[in-house]
Amino acid sequence: MAYWHSLIDTDLHEKIKAANCDFSGPYMQNVTDECMGYLEQFSTDTADINVYDIYGTCWGLGPAPQLYGTSHGHKQYISQNDYTPWLQPKIGTDHSGKHILKELPPCTWGSGLLDWMNLSDTRKALNIPDNVQAWDLCQSGDWWHYVIQPKGSQWIYEELMGKIRMLHFSGDTDGAVPTLGTQNWIASTEWETTKDWSPYFVDAQVAGYTQEYENGFTFGTVHGAGHMAPQFKPPQTYHLVMNWILGRDI
């Protein structure tokens, strides 16, 4: 996804392919030292890219108006290691007690929400007792531990296939859960296509694409949207989701 969106060069892409790098699985248990070197180079090249919206603003850099909150004791910056602990090659490490997610993920916009959620008037309106900690965008603590599962979530769709209608949509500039990865796992199921890949339109512009499969499964993209598609492209995402819910042609 990074290569075909011009975030890394051909040289690095070809080295990763030639080494048959396998970054999959819990905590990348199959990664080699050579491939870890390539991953570090990739991480350096993309460190200032908003992984949730690869063509969008990396809030917090330069003149961007993202300010890491000062009123709640938030640190000024967190690293990708803090944000993606499952990408650490410490095979066998027990992550259950480790600091997982906290503060604002790199490049994301969240200070305004953090400030508003922790205003005394907001807390009072929401009936939040004074002894409850400040609200955080990405929270960690004794009550929550992130444990990656080897199966991912594909099995859920396979289990529900034919039992309920399902829509899986993806913003096509999302670098966190890229559209390409979703298309790959859908293709691996070998579900029969009932309606070919085709565009849908909002205000006479291509808003994305859809493809329909047997037993009521629909895959849709939102063109130019990042991970939080309704945030980046509200009318287009609304058009896709609501028409699907109502059983109308998208």
C-alpha cells in the first residue's frame, strides 16, 4: 500500500520482496533481522505521515494547529513504539502488563476533543464524579490490555456469512487498515461475486466503489477517505451506508 501510494521507493520495496519479509502474526514472530532493518527504514520514511489519512495533514508538525494538551498532563509526543506495541519483535514478551495506548497517536487531531471532554462543565453535564480520571483519546490501565489474536477478524465474517447482511467499507487513503488488505482477505474466501466492481456517485462525482457477493455481503470503498471515513468524507460515507441499510441501489 505504501509503495503504490508513493510513500517508499522502489529500492526498499524490492528489497522487502526479495527477502520474503513476513510481518504478519502476533508480534511479528516470523520477522528476520534483515526484514526488521527494512521495517525501520520504512518507519523512518513514513514517520511524519498520518497513517489514518496518508494524504492528509500530520497534525502536530510545523505550523499544524495540533497542540498536545497541557491542561491534563499529557506528554508532548509519543513514539510509534508507544502507539503500535504489537510491532515490536520481542517474541514471547508478555504485553499484558505493558503500557499500551495513551495520549494522542502521532499525527492525529484530538486536543480540542481532549480539552472539551475534560472541562468541568462537560464532566458535570455527563454526571462524571470528580474522582474519575481525565478522559483520554487512547486509554490504557489495569482494566484493559491489548492482546493481538492470530486469527484477526476474518473468521467473524465467515461465521456470519449467509446469516445476516453485511457491509464492509474502507476509506481508500487509510494506511492503518488499508483497502488492499481487506480486498485480499475477501478474495481468499472465494465468495462468488454477484455484482461486479462499480463506482457510485455523490454530486456527480465518483464517491467510491462497491462489489457485491453471495449471501448479502457488500464491500465498499470511500474514495479519498482515511480510516475514519465518516469524519473525512461525511456525505459520501452516509450515501454508501444509508442506501445499503435501506436496501437501495448504492
